[in-house]
Amino acid sequence: MASVVGICNKALILVGAKTITSITENGKEARLCNTVFDTTRDTELRRHPWNFAVKRATTAPSADTPKFGYAYSHDLPPDCLRLLDIAGDIDYRLEGRSILTNEAAVNIRYVSRVTDPNMYTPQFIEVLAAKLALELSYSLEGKAATIDRLTNGYQSALRDARFVDATEDHIEAIDASEWENARR
């Protein structure tokens, strides 16, 4: 069973620091983990459309209407970290936390903020721990060799996790264009 403390301890071990029992304890390591965990998690979730974090929603117009250019404003869901796409061929603009469009209802896919570590894949846990280690290393150790090692570890974990995540999706066939068919 994954936990925030477990992920932080994995990161602390990578740095070579002492582990913690809670992110609210008074030690330097716990205070640093408490400071950087949420932001680092959200950044890593936003970085890639992780399958476990992708959601779909239908939005309704909000009470606020755009001053010009579009008829409707749709608020993004509160847990939306990154808009991936909108179904259909519609004109829209993302401004702040709103989707501006001329459509009364909008079907969206987005990356959600997943706060329960039990929902994370093992590969995402590796990525998050590696990134946390890199973030923590500046304050806990600051040695260039350690930072280089952790940077390489993070990049490797991210590459591997993205590959595994991408291979879980359905692969769509690419149709040949008229131009390619005409060449034959």
C-alpha cells in the first residue's frame, strides 16, 4: 500500500538522508517533504497524461459569460491540472480556469489531481520519488555529483514510466492520406 510518507522515504533514501515517520514531524527532512510534496506531485501529474489520472467530464456553462468573442464560459473541474482535449470539432479558447466557446455543453478529457497514492502506478511512484529526491537534494546535501546522479535517475524513471503508460493505450491505425494514395 503506497503512502505519502513511503514515497518521501524512498526519495530521502535516494538522497542519502534519514527517513521520516510523518511529514508533519519536526525534523528538517519532514518539513522539506511537507513543503515540496504537493507541488512536485502536481507537476509530475501535469507533465504527462498518465492513464490513472485521466478523467472525462461534461461541463455546463457558468454564470459568467465572456465579454466578447464567445457565448459561453465553462469552468474547468476543480481537480483539473491539464486540459487534454475537447470532443468534437469546436472552436474554443482556454483562459485561466475557463473554457470559452459557443457550445452550451462541452465534453472534455483532462489530467486530474490524484491525491491518493494508492491510485498511482508503481512507475509513477518511481518518477515522483526520483523528482522529490532531486528537489530535496538541494537543501539536504547540495553536492553537484549527487544532483547529477539524481537528475539522471529521474530522467530514466520518467522515460521508463512514460513508455509503460503509453503502451497500455489502444493504438489507433493511421489512415493514409489522399496524397499518399495518389502516389501509388
